[in-house]
Amino acid sequence: MDDESGISKISDILLQEIDHSLTIILRERQDYANLSETAEYETFKKAIEQFQPSPQLLDSKLRDFLERVIRSYIKNCLYEDQDDALDTRISCVFYQFAKVRGTKTVSNCLPSDISLISIVLKRGSEQRSWESRFFLFVWLSVLILAPFPLAKIDLHLPDKIYNVAFEYLKTGSKETDAASVLMARFLSRVDSRDYRDLFISEYFNSLAWEHESNVFAKIGILSTINRMLKILTLEQLRNHLDRILTLISNEINDDSQQAPSSILRFFIKILGKLSLFFMRLEQYGNIEDIVSNLLKFLSHNDTVIRYSTAKQLSKIGLHLDSDSRQDILESLVNLLDISFMFDEGDEFQADLHLDPETIDIVSFHGVLLTLGEFCRLRLMSKKWITITGSICHRTLFVEQHRLTYSAGSNVRDASCFDCWSIFKKYRDAEIPPGVIVTLFKDLILVSCFDGDLMIRRAASATLQELIGRHGDLLFRQLSVPSQYISMFKVKLIEILDYTALGHITKSYQLPSQIYRRLNGLMHQEFVDFLLSSGIRNYNYSLRKLSSQALKEMVSISSDYDAENVIMKLRGEYKLCKEDGILNAIADLLSLLPERSVDSTQYHAMISNFTFDFHNDEFSKGEEYLHLLKELVARLGFQLNSNELDTVFNIIRTNREEITDEFKELSKYLKDIPLKYAERWIYYVKNGNLASAKALGYSPVMRERSQEVLELLSDIRLDANLRSSLIDSVSIFLQRDGYLNKTFIQGKLKLIEQLDDYTVTNKGDVGSFIRISSIDMIFENRDFFSSEDDRQAIEMRLLRLSCEVMDNVKLRSFSLLRSLEHWGSQVEDVTQSELLHNPQKYFGILLKLYDNENLCLESSKEFWKGYSFSGGSSQAVDKTINAAVYAFLRNWQVLTNEKKCAMLRIIFSLLGKGPLMKDKGSKGIRYNKMQTSCLRFVCNLIELNLEIPPEFELESLFVRTYNMTLGSSNYLRLTIAVRILTNLYLRDPKKFHGCKKRLQWLGEKHPLTKVKARAFEALQEIEFESQE
């Protein structure tokens, strides 16, 4: 609808664009060119395709456009030695008109000059492009309608037309449709009787059909027969009707499920048209056979076939008497295999026996589509409206659970269509009030609780039809005072908003809105549905939403007591341990006063609960943990050994939902027996994330703090696990853990987690630990308040704030800014600025460095981090450029004394450090830092960094020289070659040793590619020296 209104507003502009494009494409102007024609055709195509939502808007100019197309074609293309490229382009233009507006409408605008028949036929038979053949065949199908014998024009003309049309019925290309139109119109001529008899007798018999292996040929023949049945009279077809019916019946009876859907669709259409002829001949036996054949297709696997069948059956019913229609309707219901008493059809049967898990979804969908079509055509009596309503009352909720999905949405959609047809086509007096009220309540439930977005919106659209046409009757039946009916109608439509239904969470909140805004409407129905179906839904997410909705509906009304509802659910759980019941009980427990229930009954209820983490769904364990959390939190529930064993069995399932519930449960566990405390730590040591993340809420942390502290330094443990342990330590410290002697004495070990750079095949997983450590310190700044703590933290934050990873440096910078005396020195930087303007960020860091009198160690840490951003091979070019350019801009405002001091610190990082002998991760990290620092210095040197004259630049040569000794690191050696080359070119006399080192590398280094790089550098030096 939105598309149609949008097109109507711009249709005049689009028609002008089409008009202008045709002027160029059809060469109505002399200044044409092939390139401009091709480009203009694309413009024309885009313009006309926009009319597809509302093609009738073309009609005002359609005849004029097509007349111009024909004139141009006759002038430029119809005769010999004409332009083939233009021929194809004009044909494409015609095809676009036919595609958007329809072949029949377009053909009505074509000229019927009979003198052109021969030349159009000749041209069509010679064309190579399907577009040209499509155009010419459609045109020819109009020309042959002239009321003159074709044989008088040319004795062989009928043969030529027949042969050409039949040839292209078999191609399967798009001109097949045009050939079918041509053949059907040709065979409909009075003087083509012999050809008609020949076509049907030769190609529409069982023997020929079996030997015809070309599916496209069969489709072409069927398409032609279908069109013939539209335009030929009964007298012309009388002798062929039985033959056509016999062939189709035999094909259907052989194996209709194996035939292509494209063929079956034509079978169905032809059977529908045949039935109308047999009605006129009063051959009711054949009509009965046709109906029987069509009923078989209602259980076909293809939805298109079922829909086509429904359309044809309803059209047949439209021409039958009421008794015959009732026979068809009874046959339809019999296909459903349900126990329906037709003699009681006047009464609505709300308890119709129907098992959603065992019904044939396909058959139900086909039958419901047909019932909907019968309703749409007003072919149902009041009795059958009641029957259809009784069926829809059950099928609106049909859902079959398969291994990985659920089936039945098509049945629910067809049920909405049936209800829509009833409400739209019948008046108040024709629909039993009970049907209206029951279906209204069903559709409200579907709109709120169906898991499929399209079904919720289909139900909402049906409700709008019901409220708009039958709202007064409906609300009177619901005992709404007459003065409030209009308000109820408006508010209900507002609540069932298209946008609100688009989000499943908002959809489940609609019942409470309906209750509050419409005076408690349908409160009991909502609660009953949630208790019987919602909280037991096969879908885990819908079960949780249903449980929350049930809690809301019980809490807002005094009609329901939470304790009674819980008691009912407990009784049901004892009989059948369905998924979802425990979750609902847990949510409802929050409505009870604290410690108001005897906990022994809950011990008994869950005493037989078992969980197999290998086979059971995680949701089973999640709702068990959720229930225990509510019991412990509100009722002072003490877990026994069986329940604790089950809990520890459940948390072996690696799911975030399980972890979250276990964390919540841990908050309320006061005493953990020694056996389970040891098991908790055992789980942590063996990589269980749930136990690690929940440890901070548990008293186990206080008792086993030394073990936890040791685990943080165990590099054998997974980085995610250690990160989770740090998070738990942070939580523990926030929960009055400041007095814990172990953590007070182990503060430095906690701070040292900022130095974790563990690297695995997953990348820098140590970043998880660094981020958690930053967050831990941020949340517990008072705990790390001593001067030694502050210095140790600041030194590391200066490094982390300069590093490559955005999420690390943003958190680090935020923490640094929060520390005492740093907040006034540091400019606030948002995440957006960090991501989109990194140069500004690095400028702020350098300004901070200049303003602070940092100790030597802190300065080194700062430049370690900055070197990674300015020279790491893992940094993106944007970060490297931002770091380097920010450094150069800051360099310009420094005094020579500061420049020299800064360079000495940076160059000192290139020397042998205390960690170089460490062969572990720290040593690897130091080597990476040195390579990044070397590259950072290289970038500065290559950008002609102005070095103060008093600075001894020879120290860079010495550092670089030493870093090439015994090294086989190609990246490091490549950077060293670049630095040696630049130093030599700066001052050949002072740095003559650079050339010697390059010569040695080019001659004696074991790596061939290093030799090549050194040789290239020597060539560069030679070239520069000659200049």
C-alpha cells in the first residue's frame, strides 16, 4: 500500500522520463548514438519497473507509447537490411511494458493491419533474440484475429503460423508465453478447426504424452490448452473435453506428487475451466471426478499447488447449488480426519478433538486455504461459518515440534486468512456471536504470544477487520457498556501496533497493557493460556517470556493469588516434569513475602530432579538454578548435599545463561561445606568459567584467597579463566573484601596482571586479563590507595594508554584520569574521538608526558607503549600515522634539552634489557617492543626528524648495529637496513660504519632476502652519492 501511494505521487514524473527515453531509444531524434541509446534504455528500465506495485498508472500513456514503438519498428526494423541492434532494443522495450502491465493489456494496444501478417511472421521466424520473438509473436497474435481467411492471404500461411508457434512452445524460454498466446488465438479461429483437432488429438493423448520427454514442451502445450479454454466456445471444444479430462485424470492418478509443480499448476487450472463446460453440459459425473482430482492436490507438498487448488475449488463452488457446495465442504473437512458432528454444525464446538503434534500439516493448510476462499466468495452458510470457526479455534495454535525447528506457521497463517474472510465478507447477523467472541480471544492470544512475526501481524490485521466491521456486536457480547465501545475499539487497535508486534519482547508485554487500558479485558484468558501453553512452550526464549508475562498478569490483579498459582504448578510438576514449570514457579516466588513458605515442600518437589549435562538442554539446568536462587533469596532455603551436587553438575555446561544464574545463586549462598568449597576450586583449576565468574560472590573466595591469588599467575590456565578470576576478585573486594590479609599482601601481584601479554593462536588473549585488571582497579581505587600502589599502577597505565588496542587504551586512559592529581592534567577524550581522531588522542598523551615530571621507569613505560602504536607491525596504518604525526607536531614545541632527554630514553629501549635473557612470554614481548621501537625511530628518521646538534646520534647507529648482530629476524633486519641507509645519507663521513655494516649484511648474512635488501640499500646510497 505504501509503495502504491508513493508511485502515484511521482507517476507523472516517471511517465515523462519514459517519454524522454523512448525519444532516444526509438530514434525519433536524428542526433542519436548507440552508446546513448544503451544508457537511455537502462534509464527507461528503472523508470518503468517502479510502476510494478501499481501498473495501471501506465494506462494514460500506454497506447501512445506502444504506437510509437510500433512506428519505429516498422520504419527501422521490420523489413530486410535493417538495424538488428535497434530491433533487439525496441523488442526489449516492448517486453518491459508487457512484464509490468501484462501481455493481454499490452496486446490490446497493438495495431491489427492484416497486410503485415506475412512480414511479421517471417521476421519472427528469423530472429535470434528471444526478446524480438516475444514482441513479434504477441503482435502476430493480434494480427491473426482479423476476420479474414488466412489462406486467402497466402495458401500456406496457416501452416507457417502453426509450425512456428509450435516450434517455440518447446523452448522453455520467455518467448514460450508469447508462442502460447499465438497458438491459442490461432486455434480459436473459425478457419482453424482442422489445426485445432490436429493439435489436441496429436499432442493431447496418453501415448504422445508418455513419449514426450521435454518438460518445456508439455508446459507449452498445457499453457495453450489453458488459454484455449478461456477463449473458445463450448461448441468448438465439445468433442475434445472428454479427451482433455481423461489425459489429466490419468496423469494425476499415476503419480501426481512426482510431476513438476509447473505442470501440475496447469493441470489444476485446466480442470477448473473444464468443470464450467461440464456444468453447461450437465455432466455432473465429470464434475465429481474433477473435484475428486482437485481434492488430492490439497495435500501436495508445494504451497503454490495447494493455493491454486483452493482457488479452483472455490470457483467451482461458485457455480454449484448449495447442496453440491455442502458436499464439497464436507469432503474438505473429511480430509482433516477430525471427529466433527455435521448434524450439530449450528453449535460452535470449542472442544474439537485435534492433536497438533500428529495432524498432517500440509493437508490442513490446503483445506484451510480452500475454506478461506469459500468464505471470501460468500459461499458458506451460517452452519459452515460455525464449522470453519470451530476448526480455526484449534488450528490458530497448531505447532509441531521437529528436531531443530517447528512446523505449522502456514496452518496458523491460513487460519488467520479464514477468520479475515469471515469477518470481511459476512454481516453481523450471518455470523454466530459465539464464533465472533471465541475467534476474537484466539486472535488476541496469537497477536501477543505467537513466536512468528508474520503470524502475529496477520492476526492483528484480522483483528482490525473484526473490530472495524463487527466491533459493536463483539463488545456487547463481552458486556462492555455501549458508551465505552468506541473507546475500546480505538484503544485496542492502538495497542496492537504494527511496530510493537514487530518485537517479540514488546509483544509479550501487550497483555498487561490491555488489562490496564481496557478494564481487565481477557485477563483470565491470558493467565490460562500462559499456564497451559506459554510457560511450557518448546521454545526456550518464549518460555522465559511467558513466565515473566505470567508473573506480571498475576501481580496486577487481585483475582489471582500467587501462592495458589504456585501450588497448582507444584502439583503439576510432581505429575509431569515439563520444562518451564520451575522457571514459572521461580518468577512467581518473587511475589510472595520473604520467608513465608515452608521450604520442606520444595525440597520434596525437586528431590528427584536430575541433570545430564551431556544430553539435557541447558535450559533445564538454568531454570533449576533460577528456582534455587529465588528459594534461597526469599525463603532462607538451605541447599542439601543432593541439591549442591546437582548444581555443580549443571555448571559443567558451558553456557552464558547457566553462568549468569549461578552467579545470582552464589550471591545468596552463605555457608559452603568444605567438600563443595574444594570442588569449587577444583572446577576453577580445570577451566570451568561458571565457577570462576561466580567465585567473587561466594564465601569460598574468603577461605581460599591464597589459592586464587596463585591461580592468577598460572600461565597454564586459559586467559579467559584468569580474566574471570580477576573479575571475581574485583567483586569480592567491593563486597567488603578490603580486610582480607591475603589480597592486602598480594596487591602487587594483582597490579602485575596489567603486564600480562599472553599470546596464543587466538591472538593477544592477555588483553582480556589487562582489561579485567584495569576494571578491577577502577572499581576498587580505595583499596589501591597507597603511594607504592599508585606509582606501580600509574607506571603501567602510561604504557597501556599508548598501546594499539582501542578497548585497552580507552579503559586505561579512563582509569588514569580518575586517579588523584591526574584528572586536572588529562583532557577528556570520548570513545568516538579515540576511534575517529586518534591523532588528537596521541597529542593529549604527549602533552601529558611533557607536563609531568615522570621518573625514568615511568618514562620508559610510556615510550614502550607509544612505540607499539607508532611502529608495531600489528598496528593499522591509521594508528601508526596518528602516533608519528602527533609526535612530530609535539617535537616542534620542545626545547633542545627536552628533545635530547626524550631521544635518550627512546634509544635506551633499543639496548639490552633485563628481560632479554627471559625466554618466556616476557622476553618475547620485550623483543617485539624493541622491533616496534626500532620501526618507530625509523619512521621518524625517514620523515627527516630534526635532531638537536648537541645530541650524539651515533648512539642510534650503535644500538641499530648491535640489534643486527646474530639476528635472523627479517622484519627487524629490514628496519635496521633502512635506519643504516638514512644515517649514512645524513652524514657519510660520520656514519661510514653504516655502509660497512650494509656491505657485510649484503655479502655474509645467511638469509638471501636480507642480502637482497642490503644490496638494494647500497644501490640507493650509490645513486644518491652520484647526484
